[in-house]
Amino acid sequence: MLRTRVLSALRHCAASRHNSTQDIVAYAWDTVRVELAVAL
């Protein structure tokens, strides 16, 4: 569930040409933090 959402978010970011790797990592980390906050 969590992993699937993170992976789809990463794919979505990677598909966007103007996103740098740093942006993708930051977005993925934000997604993980939100998911963890919701889970806890």
C-alpha cells in the first residue's frame, strides 16, 4: 500500500521532465513522511 503509493508518486515525478533528481527525492520523502504520520 505505502510502497505502491510511493512508487507511483516517483513514477509521476520522473515523468515530469522539469523535475530534477533532488526534487523527486524530496517529493518521495515528503510522501513517506505523510504516510508514516497517517499510519501512526
